[in-house]
Amino acid sequence: MDLEPAGVWRRFAARLVDCLLGTLVWSLAAMWLVIAAWAFRRSPLELREAALLILAIVILGVALHVVYHVAFVGGCGQTPGKMALGIAVVRRDGGRTGYARALVRCLAGALSVLTLGLSSLVVLFTRERRGLADRLAGTRVVRI
């Protein structure tokens, strides 16, 4: 199966859409978490409790990110942002990604965050436009 690799700008725009959707969902969930924490209190939060609440909000964001990407990419090969821009994640041979590869791809994407995006620069210099996360998961992003 000869599928055309998705361009860098199309991938960037899809990521931007996904970031906006994810931030919206995370913000709403975090807001309700804070409201719930304050609803059970009669006095202001102490420093330790506020730190725990902030940690819970961060963990919530990470969990939502992983679930979002693994569920969408593993289930249908596309996040809403990728659907909007006409691209999909497939295995190297063009088959369905599956949940295990989607999880590996998502976790490997964390390396991009840890390297401040430097590991993603590989996308600019390869013909297949496969980043480190795609190489580790055995996937590629293609136009559909």
C-alpha cells in the first residue's frame, strides 16, 4: 500500500486542533476537581493540600492526554485534529494501528517533551516524515 506521508504543516495544524480540544476538556475537568475539593472544605486550603490539588490536576492532564490519543489513534487511527486535516496514523505496512502501538507512540511522544522538541526534528529531514515516536511504535502519519 503506497500512502503519501502527511506534510509537516498539516501535522502541526492537526496537533494544534488536538491541543485546543485537550486543553478545553482538561480545563473543564480541572475546574470541577477544584470545585469539588473546595465544596468539602470549611476553611481555605493549606499549602500541602493546595500542592496535592495541583499535583492531581497535572496527573489528570497527563491521564486525559494518554487516554485521548490511545483511544482515538488505537480505535480509528485518527484524533479529531487528524480527522479535520485528513491525515491518519497507520502501521508501516498501512494497516490499523491498534491500541498497543498507539500507547507506545503516545509514551514515546513524551520523549519529544523531555528533549524540548529536538527529537521531533527528525520529521523535517526524512522522506517518510516519521518522528522518533513513529519509529519506536512502527507507525507513520499519512494523508487519506
